[in-house]
Amino acid sequence: MTAVDAVLFDLDDTLCEYRRSGEELLAAAFDDVGVEHFFDASEYYARYEEFLEATDSMVDLRRECFAAIAEECDRDPALGRAVADAYAAERDHGNVRPLPGAGDAVEALSVDHRLAVLTNGAPEMQGEKLSQLPFRDAFEAVVHAGYDAPRKPQPDPYHHTLELLDATPERAVHVGNSLTTDVPGAHAAGVRSVWLSDGSDPDPVPDYRLDSMSDLATPPWQE
């Protein structure tokens, strides 16, 4: 097995998570607008992928998603957009915490690997999250896919990140929680995938599977 020199990390729900859940924010947004709660966060998450290609930002994606859900609930799409705006106003991107084990994993890997963050998301939003993490200075590069390069799962952002690290795909891994962006994107780029499991049966199948970020303290590619 080829040795690994570089480790790329997804950010959201891999290195960190919001302290306030999406369900809490959505409830607050409905209250702010002054309407009954006519859908829950799981419906939003289930529809998320439908709007990726047609929108240019997370704010626009959420507005169009909420508008579509509102219309399907026989409500004015403008009401859905108002709830989306209230949701955005409630969200504090700096109010994040590291996932359990993430700090120890980054510290252990930084000893003999070059590290980078590769995340889908706007630089101002993702940068605010990263700035709150105690291990933020461990990363030599941060790439905002969709801005610095095409979005994951396209291979381009992986190749761009590896160029910044002076690394090659065959000697790199990407750690992420998403089976729709992180795992297929890594495979498309010729990078080994490390999937932070949610307990489901993965498709596509990652090269390595983690039950917790703590598992990275002993990298699976060295076993």
C-alpha cells in the first residue's frame, strides 16, 4: 500500500458541528416570522441536493428549497423564502464546536502529514467556523470548493488542494462524512476516501471507514 503524505479534511460535520441544530434554528425561524411550523428540518435536508446546481450560494439554496416546500404545502413561496431569511439571521457561523476526537486526530496526523481543509462553502462562512477551532493553524491550505475551484464531488478541488500541498493523489486521503460529495469526489480525483460513518450501509463504498474521528489517531491506512 502506497504511503500517505497528505490528508485533506472536510469541515462541516467532520471537523466541527454547529452548537445549535438545524431543527432548533428552523423552529426559531418559524417563530420569528410568526407562522405555524409547516415542515421540519428533515424535509429540508432530504430536498437539499435538488437545488445544488441551480443556486450559487447556501443562502439562495435554502430560500429556493423552502419556497418549493411552502408551495407543496399550499402556501405562498414567498413565505418559505421569509422563513429561510429568518433561518439565516438566526445562524451564527462562529457558534461551532469540534467533533469529538477531531482535535486529537489533527494533532496526531500533523506530526508526519501535510494537512488541508477542503470544504464546499463560502469563504466568509467557512472561515468563521474554522477560526473557532483550536487546531485551525494545523492546516497548510484551505480550499473553498465552489469558489476557489468547482464544488465537490468534482475532482478539480481535490487536485487544486493537492497542488497547494505539493502532494499527489496516490499519496493522499480525504476525510469526510458525505457519501454524495466527499467519498465520490475523492474517488474521482484518485484520492483514497476516509468516511466518517453515520451507521448506514455506504454507497459508494469508501476505502476506509471511521466510527469516530478518534479513530484517526491511529490512521487506518497504516494498519
